[in-house]
Amino acid sequence: MNGGETLDFEIRPHLSPVAAAERSALMANPGFGRIFTDHMVTVRYAEGKGWYDARVEPRAPIPMDPATAVLHYAQEVFEGLKAYRTVDGGVTLFRPDANAARFHASAQRLAMAPVPERLFLDALEALIRVDREWVPSDPEGSLYLRPFQYASEAFLGVKPSSEYLFLIIASPVGSYFKGGVKPVNVWVSRDYTRAATGGTGAAKCGGNYAASLIAQAEAIEHGCDQVVFLDAVEQKYVEELGGMNVFFVFADGSIVTPPLTGTILPGITRESVIRLARDGGLTVREELYSYEQWRADAVSGRLREAFACGTAAVITPIGVVRDREGEFTVADGKAGETTMSLRDTLVGIQRGQFDDPYGWVHRVL
Ligand SMILES: *Cc1c(COP(=O)(O)O)cnc(C)c1O
């Protein structure tokens, strides 16, 4: 663990939290990232002083000087994870230690003072304890947690900020798929790439998303749900989607996913899927896979399934693959058997319905 240091959190309860009846009404149809809990975490950093002033306080706007560094040079990183309600009324997190480690690594890539991993985990728990009523009991729902950190110093020089603010906000979310899992159509961008070697592709930073939005907009324009990025050097190899990693399942039962060469975000769902598939007796290869090969394998029938994965949607089957020249369908365009079986296992572990031999589930309450 990078940093076992932590702080005591001062709890400042909201004086007029959302009433129980209104909260239930909001949580009946939460959508994604539209409604928020009563509180937030804030922790400050200053060079020479370290992290200080850890609080759980009422969620409110953050006053900002117009010269605040993040507004100019985008020094910002974030995380995304979910808290689940257990059948006995408790609350768990899925692999929060992995999010803590990735947040630390992302901050280092962006030349920011990293949040000690222990502090990150304690902050999550402190917020969940105060906002526990906001964790949905609906078996499809969860509380999405968004830790983030930005350069808060007011100055216009190009150098790493000497002050940072670390926050966590939380948002109850419903099922990503209304009315059951259904395959998404994906758009393969031939004009834009997401990350180059030596760049920030492996860091979870807002800037990567800013650069991907035009390609995502192009996907929507062409009737697709998500964009697929190819490598920046040859525009040949499949890397990942805008915010999800990608897997391919072959007729011989083996699985391929692109390797983590520095331009791909190391997804925690990706890593969990690899583990589950291998422990289930499947061969998983982390190797380069070209877009041309994807098309050829889909046409020949060598490719049986393709899916995307990430915290928000867990595992999403891919149906139609389209680019500016045409399209092809993966097998019959329906959710594949291996895809759905991996999904059921992962969701079952996350929600405490299955045993967790990996120690992935972290009990908070
Ligand atoms: C967060 C993210 C993922 C998925 O990571 P998980 O840890 O599985 O949620 C994949 N790609 C990008 C670009 C991401 O930002």
C-alpha cells in the first residue's frame, strides 16, 4: 500500500438533509449521476503541510478563484466505484483497495501529490457511514462513489500546483440496463485516438475524457452507443472504449483482451474478469488484436462474442460494430453465453449472492 497515513474526519452533519419520503421518491428512478447524497468528503493539501482538514460536510458548491490551476491546465484525476446493499442490510464495496492504488498512480502521472491509500479508503467509509440511507436496497441499484482530486492553487504558471483538494461525492444509481442486458452498438473511430505511448492513457484523468467526447458524439450521430479507439501509432489495434475495456471470445472458448501497454486504462473490472475466466478454466490471452482481424473473425465465425466492461455497466455485450465504411455483427448480435456467465459470476460476487474466494468484497457496515 502506498501510504498508510490517515486523518480523523470531522463530521459536519447537514442541517436540512433531504427528507426520507423525498429521498425514496428520488431513489425510485435514479438514472445515472443525476441525484446526489446529502454530504461530501473534502480533504485539503498544501505543500510543506501535507493532507489536512479531513471532513464529511454538507454537499455544496466549491468556491473557486478564476485562476484556479485545474481550470487552465486540467490537473485532475478521479475514480469510480460502487457501494452495494447486502441482503442483511449491510453495505459493501468491491475492491476499493484497487481504486485507492489506481488513484495514487493516476495522481503521480499528473504530477499531483497523491492521496495516501489508507486516507482514500477511510474517506470512502466515512462518507458511506454518514449517507448510509442513500445506498439503494433495490437489488439492481447501488451507490456510485466518485472520488476526485484537482489542482486548487490560484496561479497561472505552468508547474504542478502546490495545493490540492480531494473530494468524494456519491450518487445512487439504478440498473444500467433497463429491462435486461442488451448488446450495444459500437462505433470505431478512424479519425480520433484516445492515448499515445508516453501519454496519460493509463491514468484516470478528466483530460482523457475531454479528448474522447468528440469521438463519442460521432458514435451517437451514427446510431452507436459507445466509441472504440484504435492505437494511436498505426490506427490498427483495438485498445478500449471511451470508458470501458474490451474482450473477445473465440469459438475454441479462449478469450483475448488488449495488453496494458500504457495507453489503456487498467480496469478493475477487466482484471477481475481475467481472474474469473482463468479460474473457470478458460484461456485468457492479453495480446494485440487488430480491427481487421476482429472483422475477419466475426465474418468467419471464429469470433463468437465480444464484450465491454467497467464499473458502471459491469459487462456489456457488443452486437454491431460500425465505422465510416460499413459494419459487421458479432455472431448473431445477441448477448453471448460466456459473456453472460462471466457477468452473472461477477455480479453475484459483488452483491454477496456468491462466495467471494478472492477477498474482493470489503464490508463497510
Ligand atoms: C474507469 C475506466 C475503465 C473501467 O475501469 P473499471 O475499474 O473497471 O471501472 C475503462 N476505461 C476507461 C477509459 C476508464 O476511465
